[in-house]
Amino acid sequence: MKSCGQTNIPETDNTQLPCEEFVSTDCVIYPEAILPFGIVEDTDLTVIVKELVKRIRQNKTKINELESLISGLQDQIDTINND
């Protein structure tokens, strides 16, 4: 058998292709329950995303309250230490 002297180097095009189809989150169903969030099985993604956003907002509010409390406590400690 005769050997070939030609070398072929494959090239890959990694250009991201545009999404040709958009599916409403109402049409995407998550099959499992997410019990900590009160989400039952077979819930659509819209409900899940809304619940996650609500929880994030609630947690941000709690974080802000705790940061304010910590700041107040730090002020009290500074006052005690300065006396």
C-alpha cells in the first residue's frame, strides 16, 4: 500500500448559532417537586422562576435588615469601647 504525503488538518467553526426556536417558560414543565419552595411536581418553569425571584428579593431584604442590625450593634460596641 502506498502512503499518502498529504496532511489534512480539520477545522472547527465554533461560531455560536442563533437560537431558531423560542419556547415559552409556560411550556417547559419541571417533573420534580421542589418542596422547600412549595413547588409541586410537573410545575411550569414560569411558576418556578417567579418563586425563585420572590425568594431572592426576600433574602435581599433580610440581608439588608441584618446588615443594618450589625451596623447598629457595631456602633454600640464602639460607644462602649470609647467610654
